[in-house]
Amino acid sequence: MSDGQPIPGGRRLSAGHASLALGVPPSAPGLIYALAVGGGIVVRPQEGRTITFGRNRPKVHLCIGENDRRISRHHGLLTCRDHTWWVRTTGRLPVRFPDSRLLFAGDDSVPLAEGYTPLFVRGSSGREHLLELYVTGPDEQRSTSRHSDSTQPPRTWRLSATERLVLVTLAQRYLLHESHPQPLTWQQAGEHLDDLQPDAGWTAKKVEHKVAAVRARLAKGGVPGLTREEVGEPVGNALNQNLIRELLESTTLVPPDLALLDVPGDG
């Protein structure tokens, strides 16, 4: 069990726990799963029950941005009220929801929908600190009656470490759940990768070749919309958009992969 404040009705998730974007085990409705890079927590619903998150690990239930002084010691709250989990910001920086909605300190609390919700807080040097949340609904409860059924995970695609780094770089705006994301240009991706790996010789052309190889492999595996012949002219960003959509929908890429983009030495 990791450090942090104990909470009634809760149990800890290890730092190595899989992304909540992959789903959660069959559970009663109303549970909240909360996961950051250093671990997480699962908490049963109860009126008034509150989970605190922020930088001060010994004083909060869930630690995010532990080595980033731009993150407040107590940055926000998750509170169960009226059978719903609500998010409130208490720190200086806003919490960003999917579609770029910002929740500032002093704003009304925002209810969480059932299922998966990633939250982001931008820290120093452009770092994005991720808090993954998952609220279970009736579907998770019903699935307990099918305990003998085999699991049907999504088909994920095998990527090398270098391919994953390149594709996370290209798709970072999607993984950040921005409101109108676009893939980075080859030049932007090359410059970002050169910052991460100055000795690797990254260029726009090298990025393009790496991505083209993955597109060709997935197209051969039956993924539609990854060739010029299918899409037609003008191609624009369609090939990369279709590739990124497949990688996200198959959970081959998930928001915690953004940690690959942290420049060594930041924080």
C-alpha cells in the first residue's frame, strides 16, 4: 500500500496498475477508481465521502505532481453526493477535463459521468499531470453474473518502444483529450523527439518513415482508411487521423503513455 491518507471504504492501487482506459473489473455501481502515476485508490460510494488529491503525499489520499511545485499541495477534491461523484478544484491551477473544459478554484463542482474520465493539470515546463478516473455503473454490476464468460479485450497492436514514442508524440493532442485535436506535423514531431532524444538524429523525414511503416502494417492487418488508395485525394491529415483513431479505440495508446514525453530532468 502506498503512502497517503487512509480513507474509509477505500483500497489502494499499485503504481504499476494498468490504465483505467482499459476498463475495471466487474464491480458494484458507484465505485470510483482514481489513478495517478504513483498509484491510486478505489472507493465505495457513501454520501459525503471525500477523496483529496494534490502534491503533498502524506496529507492527501491521492498524490499527483509530487515533484512539481506548480501543483498545489491540496489541488482538488472528489466528493460523493446524491449518488454521484463530483470534482472540485482547490489549487491555484485549473483542472482540465476532456474537450478542454477548465475547472478553476471557486467554480461549482462538476459531476462525473459513469465510465472513464481523464483529468489533466499543467505543471512546470509544460508537463501534463494525469489523473485517471473511472466511475462504475450498472453494466459493471450486471457483468458479475457472467463470471464464467471469457474476457473479450480489444485487439491491441504491438508497437516497438521507438514506434510507441513516435506515435505518442504524433497523437499527444488526442491523448490530452483536447477539444479539436489534430496530429502534430512531421516537423513538430521531429523537433519534439529531438528535444527528448538529442542524440537519436530525429528529423521530420525519419518520423514520417516510422509512422508510414506502422500504417502499412496495420493496413495489412485489416484496418481500413490507412492507404492513399482508400482515402483518395486530397489526403491531408486523414491517414494519420485514421491511424490515431485506431490506436486509441483499440487502447494500443492510452493517456498514461504521455509520460514518455516528459523531458529528462524536468521537475
